[in-house]
Amino acid sequence: MKKIIATLLLMTFSSSMFAADVITVKGSDTMVILAQRWAELYMKKNPNVTIQVTGGGSGTGISALINGTTDICNASRPMKPAEKQKLKLRFSTLGVEIKTAKDGIALYVNEKNPVKTLTLAQVKDIYTGKITNWKEVGGNDSRIILYSRENNSGTYVYFKENVLDDEDYSPSCQNMPGTAALVNAVAKDANGIGYGGSAYAKGINEIAVKSDASSEAFLPNAQNVKEGKYPITRFLFMYVKSKPTGAMKEYIDWILSDEGQIVVSKVGYFPLR
Amino acid sequence: MKSFLASSIMVVLLSVSLYSQEEYIDTVKIPVQDQLDQLKSNDESVNEILLDMKSYIDLARKLKFSGYMQTQYQVSDGIGNGAYPIGAFAGGAFPTSVGSRFQVRRGRLKVQYENDLTFSQYVLQFDVTQNGLGIKDAYINIKDPWVKSWNFKTGVFDRPFGFEVAYSSNMRETPERSRLAQTLFPGERELGAQIEFAPELGDWTNYNLKLGVFNGVLPNSNENDNRKDIIGRVGAILPFDELNFAVDGGISIYQGTVRNTSKFAYTFNELQKQFTVDSTATNAGKNYERQYIGVDGQIIYDIPSLGGISIRGEYITGTQPGTSSSNSFYNPATIQALDIPGGKTKSQIEATSLYQRKFYGFYVSLLQNIGTKHQLLLRYDVLDPNTKVSGSEIGTAGKATTIADLKYSTFGVGYLFHLDDNVKFTFYYEFVSNETVNSAATNAALVPFKSDVKDNVFTFRTQYRFPF
């Protein structure tokens, strides 16, 4: 009997100790390109480590972390108290939050759209449905077509809490499954407006945003985000269940190193330092 | 002449060739244009279909189905008998002559509709087992649309008392709740209305409050008096992220009454160590207190390289109105059926009379995670349904003490294996110990308890849940 118990305990401990060489990463669609680049480069340097990256949205990644089906969760928003509570009940841990990069949430419009700047208040009014025509913000006399993300997206939550002041999105918003799809939709729609990570802004114009009517307008570029001038700036997070150890710790340390942070710039986001 | 002929033939051939090429280009151009028009038309059709589908997708996002099933095999060191129950708090008493069994302990299906715009929620949860179909939850939840920190809930839902009552069975590590929780809150749920303060943002996120008004009967019973019971809990969470450590806890109250259907009201006289009866005629219909106060707490610590450990406990004390043979709460809806007008036998009087007992109970559990798949568990729980009497004082002739006054303690040890995010296996053994009564006891129900009865239970449970 003692031998059986000892064998079971050995199996239990050994399976948990050697599980770290394959690292699974799941979550934010905003971060998926960045996470893939990190993984590709790191695996080239460390062929003994396998890193599997998938998207699905921050909410999906956090659920996977709570379920124990991912080692690392990418999230473009902080975890909510209710999510932390679930993690605590399942694993008796608080989770560890790691800031990996900065991002300016860009506002995209079609290349034909003459509007170049907006105030935060105007952005809020547009997305809550109070402003419905481009001429109200200095554009053409045409209806504003709103593109948004789905509610499992961290960008959706961040934008709602920080730009809309937690007010509801206009019911006319068309929710797109990912940032790439949203950019594509705006690129085709002369009256469209969308938002997302600045790394995706290809084939469309980015709006310069003012904190208020009297302040200067800033584009979401590296300097403005780094200096905190661009008003819609956020951190991109990684969450892990417990303090990372072994291969996972080495990987996260590398992401936070100069080498990992160079990848952040190359992909189009902004390094921490 | 030859050169003229040759030139003429060349011109004719070239003309024919050019004409043929132009004709070819025209024949190619037209289909390509057609195809582009066709593609454009197809694109518009696809867009229309997608827009139509979007309404269904939006509905599917709002309408959520989830559920779990728990099947189990149990074996006891005793055999089910008429003298004392085995496994009554481990999924239901074993039938007579039965020492092992298979069960579908829970088969839950939850249907939830959430409207993001109005912050309202509709929830219906069914339970299907080998015994049939039952309704567990049926409630409406409305979140305040302004500060989004308050919830109003009404219908049938978990009573807001302590930690264990509202801790979902699919998350709970032990197969069943403690004897304490099952005795005080049978079915866990109640019919009523509740407000909850649970902010998601700001300085108050670590504090929460639930306060509700309930019928004070069972979840599947109708109200039987005009008084409502008040149940509430206030809680706080203190996280120390840098230390991988957190403490949380709360204080709960239950302020309620039950209606006596008989004129007999027994209270325990501590000096005489016996129940004394008040048989004033006006006792019939009078309300008697059902009052509990409880504290619950949890400490968690994340052990590096191993996994999180949690120590959780709950202590509840108060006054419980019961009957002669039961320390579960006095439920007029059940008792009334026994309340035969006119002359009653002694057993009928005992069965309908109200017995007030001071009680206390607690549980402490320790859970160690090992990696993400394994959990080891220890739990100790105690229920003393009558704190004024113990051991050999129970069963003394003429004192009216019964099996409802017996103190129980249960020590459980378990191992849980999470195969994936759907499947969980639980192996759990519980050592159940009862207080031993007076060796001279003659009450037939008490006689087996002159020693510790054989009622330990081993449970092997398989759980499947979808989605999380």
C-alpha cells in the first residue's frame, strides 16, 4: 500500500514538474501577432522549448487560465475581481500580472475620410450614439458607421471603461471578430470608424486624439505613447497562475529583456522602457 | 510579281490573325465582366446572409447553456438499516441492506439569457437524477445600469449565508457540503428577493454585501406564514499580491421564525438536563425564533513550484427550532400534515411539537494544489445540535433527549484529479463519528449510539461539466 501511495505521489509531482517545457499561451487577439513573434524567436534560440500561441480574446484567455488549459494568458485589459475570485477558488492562488508592453488604441477611419482629429469627448459621443453624422465633427454629410469588437475582447472592455466612461456602446455598432477584420471593414467603408491596436493600422488613416477641445492632438506613435501624450494608452498584460518558475520564468524574463522588447517595437507596439 | 503576291498573302493573313485575336479578346472580356458582376452580386448575397446570421449569433451569445453531471460509486463500512442512517449527509441515506451503490448525484442543466444592454439576466437550472427532475434555480437578476455595483435578484436562488451554501457543487472539492450546512440550509436555495453590492471597479472592489428577504421554508415549498426571514452576509477580501497571500472572510446572519402548528413548545433546561414543555393553548400558531450567526474565512498561499494551498473554515451558532427526532428546521408545511385534529398519540404529539435547541457547528478544510491537475484535501466538520447536553446525558430516562441531540464529527480525506477542463475525478473517504449515549438508554432509536456506529463512506465521483 505504501509503495502504491509513494508511486502515485511521485507520478503526481513529476507530471507537474516536467510539464513546463511546452508552454501554452492563449488570449488577446490584439497581442496575438506579438505573442507569435516572441514565440518564434524564442523557440529558434531555445529549440528544447515549445510555445503554442492562440488568440480568442482576453476573456477567452482568462477563462482558459482559470480552467488550467493554458499556462500563460495574454490580456489587453486587467483581470476583473470576479475572474480573480474564480482563479482563487480553483487554484488557491491570486494569479500574477506581468506588464509586457504598451499600446495606444488607435482610432481608424477610411483613407478618404477628411476627419483627422477628434477629442476624447467626441469619440465617446460617436460610440455611444450621440453623434451620428460625420459633419458634426467636421467631416462629410454622411452617417457614421461604427465598427467595434466583441465583448470577449479586452480592447472592447478597455475602450468601454476608459473612453466611454463605462457607458454602453451604441446598438448600431457592428461587432467584428478580430482587429484585422475590423481594419479590413473600415478600409472598405468610406464612412466607417473603428478602434484597435496601432500595430494593425494598415490601409487606413489613424485619427489624432485630443484629451479635450483645448489640448493638442496626438497620433498613437511610439513617442507619444511612451511620453503619455496620446490619451488612449494602455498596458498589454500576461497573466500566469502562480509565480513563474523554470522554462516559463526564463521565457517571461526574455520577453521583458531588451531583446524581447525590441520585438514589441518591431510588431508596432511600444516597449515598457 | 512574286513579291507582290507574297506581300498580299501576308497582309491577308495578318488581317485574319488580328481579327481573330480581337474576336478572342472580346469573347474573353465579356465572361470576365460577367464573372465580376456575378461575384459582386454573390458578395452582396453573402453580406445579406451574414447580416441575417448575425441576429442568430447575437441571440446565441445572449443565450447560454451550461451544466454538469456527477456520477458516483459509494461504499460504506456499514449496511443500510432501519436503526440509524448511513450516508444521510453523503448524498442520501443508504437503503436498508445496502452497503454500496451507484448514483447520478447531480445532473444539472442551466439556461441563462443575458441582455448586455439592460444588464438583466434570466436563469433557470434543472437537476436530473435517477430520482427524476427537479428545479434548482429560477431567478431574475438585474444589475443597476448607473454605477453597476448593485444587483437585484428575485426568485429561487442560494441563501446568502456564509461561504459553503453558495459555493457551487461543481467547484466544491468535497462531494457534499458539511453536515452543518445541510442541516441548517437544506436544498441551499430559497424563495425570496435579494440586493447585492459587488462593485467591479473602484476602491470598494474588495468588499461585498448580500441582504435578502425570504419565505423561510424550503425551495420547493410555498410560504406558510406572514413573517419573512432575513438573511445577509458582509464580506471582505484582503489580497497581498506580492506575498502570494490573501485572506478573505465574512459575517452572516439569519433572522427568522417558524410557526408552531401545535400548542407544545419544548425548551431545554440546562440544570435539569432535560426538555421541558410549555403547552399553553396560544402556542399553536405562535412564531418561534430561528436565528443563526456565522463567520467564515479563508487563507490562501501560493507555494512556489508546488501550487496554492487554502485553509477554509466556517463557524455557525444560534437557535434552531426542530422536532423531537429532527434537528433540521421546524417546517410547518411538513409538520401540518401530521397535525391530526382531536386526540393524538404520544408519537404524533412528539412529531408535531416544536423543540428549541441551541447549537453550534463548524468545518475546517485544507486544500493543496499540486500543479494544475492534482488536489489533496482534508476536512473536519462538527455539528453539535444541542450544546446543553452531551455524551451520557443523552438517553437518560425521562429527559426527552433523542437522536436529534447527538453531536457528530466527520473527518474527510480526498484526492482530486482534473483530467481536463471538463472532467474531474474525486476520491473521498469520510470517517463519521457520533457522540456515544448513556449505556442505560432504552429509547430504541438511541440504543445503536451506545458506541460509534458503522457509517463511514467512501465516494468515487466522476464529474463532467460544460462549458466553464
